[in-house]
Amino acid sequence: MNGPAACPLRSAHSGTGTEPPALSAVTSSADPGAVYRELREKRGIVARVELEPGVFAWLVMGYRELLAVTRQERLFSRDSRNWHDLNDGVVPPHSELLRMMSWRANVVGADGPEHRRLRAPLDEGIAGIDQRGTRLRVGAVCTELIEDLAGRGRADLVNEYALIVPMLALASLFGMDDQEGRELRNALEALSALFSDTGDAAVGRRHFEQILLDTLRARERAPADDLTTAFLRHPNLESETERVQSMAAMIMAGNESIAAWIAHTLRLMLTDARFAAQVHGGRLGVDDALDEALWRDPPMSNMPARFARRDTELGGQTIRRGDVLILGIAAAHDDPAVRPDDSVEGLGNRAHLAFSAGPHACPARVPARLITRTAVNTVLHLLPDMKLTVPAGDLVWRPSPWARIPVALPVEFSTAGIPRAPARH
């Protein structure tokens, strides 16, 4: 065979194949699974990769190795102040990596007792969510979005649906209305690097946090049954800044992950005729499709990051103090030691690592599933005959070392039977 597909590892890097491959090229390749398998075969279960020119990391691709990293926070920290390349100036101050990997004074960047203190408000607030009320609100949001597309017979289910639903849903959990949710989303779109502190990004970040601060202060005056009030009342959050940062951490983490989950589940149903037929035939439920999507394309293909606190060994590699490790979730799902059966009978397996594991495992998996399930169900109900308008192989992926999300998911459908949105004045 000739061409890039003949050597996936080389196609993921412009060099000779001896240098560490660029992680973003791996993620956006036509067949990342093949690249991960070749990378595992040639370089081992823990492999060196390039995050950006001159900045390297260890990609953890083994299922058991990934569990070991996530469960040992005393050895593998979430605090990027342990990152030697950052401290030594190897990572430039305007690096795009800092979007996801710079330290923030919130639950994401904390370890040990401090992490547990900041994590408790999230766990307890999420446990108190009214799931039925949330499902109804999310269903209304999804229905309205589809109603707005009803007369066209065509839509992009990524940009006109999957990327919009999560922010509006998450905003509602914090007591914000759709207008405020859209304002939050616009604040994120206005900046390409939320966690950077330079130029327009800093302005966008301040705008995003100001919306949350305004919501928090409104709940001080008028408490409500929402997560903002729960955070406001929780004794573990000791300042206004901690409350805002807790809100920001949950919204940011949830927004991208849920959007990717919705997009991948819909893509699965549109491109896998066997699976789509089973779902529509009633043999499988949408939850089976959701779990299959998590196995095949987890919302975060590669999750940053852990930082070694001391020299150690992992997967046959010597890890030095200050090295960065990336959780290769998609690669770990393809680990031959645990890879699930591809048959329909093998579906329903929830041993995936899409929500990570250990102390920093996602606290919001229940509302995330609720939002995603509702979004997918609504599309299936209102657009039962939707079809992809391009060949599945022509779908293009957003360039990112972390997530594998289609640039677009164009579909066409009949408009008969779709309720029309009332005219807005």
C-alpha cells in the first residue's frame, strides 16, 4: 500500500519516524487507532510525544498504566507548577498549551486535602440536582434549536446543535437563563485561549468570569434552587473567588466534553449502519450508543496532565521529576488487554476511562449523561430520517492534541412533522 495510510506513525509527524510524533497530528489523523497501535508497538505502552515544537511529554497508552497514574496523586500531581519545562522557560509564555495546562487556583490544579476541600462542593451540589427538571429544561432547549432549523431541511449538527446545547444546559444548572447561557458561550468563542493571560484572551476570560460573578451576587440577594446557591452556601468555599473558580471549572470542563460526546454519538448513528439499525429497531437503547461512543471516541482523546513529583518508572520508561504525562484515554481504550468486543452483544460495557479515574475523576458524569442522552434522543425523535450529506470518510477533524471533534456534521432531513418555532418578536 502507498501513501500516508501505509505508515500511520510517520504520517503523524513530518520527520523520519524516529522523532517523537506530534500529538495533535495523531489526534487529527484519519485513523488515530492505527497510529496509537503502531506507536505502542514501536515505542511502548508509554511513549514520548511532542506537544508543540521543542516541548515533549509522555503519552500513557496502557489501560492499567493510566489507572496507576490517576490513582497515585502523591506521585503524579495535577499541579503544573511541578512542570520543569514550564519552570525552565522551555514552554513560551504565550503557548497554546497553557489553555489546558497552566495552573489555576481551583479544584483542577489541586491535590490531596486541598483538592478534597474544593471537590466536596461539586460532589454535593451535583448530587442535589433535580434530574427530572433538568431533563425537561434540556429537552426544551434541544427542541427549540431543532425547531429553528425546521424549515431548511439541512443542518450542521456540530455547530448548530452539539456545540450549543451543553452551555445552555450547564448555565441552567447554575440558574442562568438562555440569554445568559448564550452570553457565556459567546465569551468563550471570543477567546481562543481561555486560560491564557495575554491580549484578547485575558479580556475574554475576565468577561466570562464576570458573568459568573454577577450570577453569584444575584444569588446572594435572592437564593434559588440551583448550583450557584449551593456553592454560595457551602462552607468549604471560603471566598467569592473560590466560588467563581469552582463555577468556571465545572462549566468549562463540562461544556467541551458534553459537546464532543453529543457529536460522536450522533456521528456513530449516522455512519455505522449496523449500529444505527439496532438503535432504531429498538434492540438497543440510546445509553448503549452513548457508551459505545465513549469507547470509540472519548470526549477527551488525550487528557492533560499529570506531573511527576519524583523520578519513577512507568511502562518500562524512566520518568524524571517534573516530566509531564498525558492520559491517552483513546489509546488506552484500544489497549489489547482490555479492548471490548466490537459486536453488538458486547455493548453496555462501562469500564471505559472517558471520565478519567482516581481522585480527579469527573464529578459530573450523571448530569453529563443526562444532557447528552436528552440531546441525542431529541434529534432521533424530531429528525428520524436524517442522513449525512457527505461520505463519512470526508469528515474533517478539528486540530487539537486533546480532543477529536468533527469540524461539521452536515445532515439533511424531511421537514414534515417537525414542530415550527413560534415567531419571535
